[in-house]
Amino acid sequence: MVSTAIRPASRPLNLWVALGLPAVVAAILVLLELTTLDMNVAKLFYDPTAGGFIGRHSFFLEDILHDRAKQLVIGFSVLAVVGFVASFFIARLKPYKRELGCLVLSLALATAFVTPLKAVTAVQCPWSLKEFGGKETYSELLSPRPATDKPGRCWPGGHAATGFTLFALFFVLRDRRPRLARQALLFAFALGTVFSVGRMMQGAHFFSHNVWTAVFCWLICLGCYYCVLYRPAAMAGRVAVASPANA
């Protein structure tokens, strides 16, 4: 007889926390547009006597922390795709087909949203602004953009998304390996933060750009998990098993 594997029930998910916390952060970010926080933080990394942003020409920040680190995450994403495809053919991977599919979907969506939003919002990078030796005029996120021949492409933060997209690991692991999931969450948050600070030191992004990116990545990974993997106990109990062992 045909056997359908029982999917274990998901651990309870408090959507008030999972959705409420990023909503509060987003509201705070909107209010911060009324302050000079972004400018003040950017000035910490700007030294006109040293030629601009202190990390603008840093080999470590550009070649290692940006280029090589991004390549490692891309490599991990490729392995996730290979694993997902292999789960259709390799018996040992078949029980993890949904998890691998959710991981691939989360990684794809949590990075794919960046480029379209950059084009739509046209936010300038700090290094392009007059305040930091550039030629462009600063404008708040929700304000009209000043006329320019070179629209910005700096919101949200692309490199920050490379780190924060690994929030997907937390959701993929949370039902089977809760402890490892928490470690993955800390790792993703730390990696995204390091990537964010590195780009801020180079003048590529304001502080708020990267926090917005973390919010988006979290919500995307949460949505993928909820749609693909999340199965409350009541729903999981409805799945029947038809096999000789259970006859």
C-alpha cells in the first residue's frame, strides 16, 4: 500500500510576537526619519581629512567582508538548491524535502526583493551626498527625491540582506532542531549586523537602511515558513498513514 509520511506538528508560533516586533521596529524607523540619527551615525565613519569614509577603500571590508562573504552565502544557496533537487531522488533526503524547499524559497525571496525596491525608491547612498563629499541632495525615505541624473540605489541594503536572509535557517530548523534553530537565528542576526556595519563604514548605507532590510528578511522568511512548513497540532493530526506497519 502507498505510505504517506506523517509530518510532525510544528511548535506553537506566536504571531503577535513574530509580526508585532517587526511592526514596532518599522514604526520606530518611520519616526526616526524625523530625526538626524542616520546622519549622526554616518558621521562617525566619515573623516574628510582621511579622504572620506574610513572604510571606503578598505581591502578587508570590500574584498573579504563584501565580495568573498557574499560568494560564500551564494555558495550555500546553491547547495540548498542542489539538496532540494536531490531530495526528489535520494531516499535519505526525502523526509526533508519540504524543509529544503522552504529554505530555497526563503533565500530566493529574501534577496530578490532588494533590487526592485532599490530602483523604485531611488534613495541615495551616504557617499553620494553633499554632506559627505558627493554631489547629491539628501532626502528622507518617504519624501520626494530631488532631481538628479543619477538616482540612488541604496535602500534597502543588499549586502545586509545577504546576511539576514539566513533567518531562513531558524524557521527551517525550529520544528525539528529547536536548539540549533536558536543558534542559527543568532548567527544570521550577527552576520547581517557585521555586513551592515561594514557597509556603513564604507558609506554605502545609512543605519536605518540595514534595519529595514532585517525587517523585510524576517517577514519574508516567516511568511515562507508559515505557508510551507507550519502545521499546528490539530492540522498535523489529520494526516493519515496507510502502510502495512499501521494496518
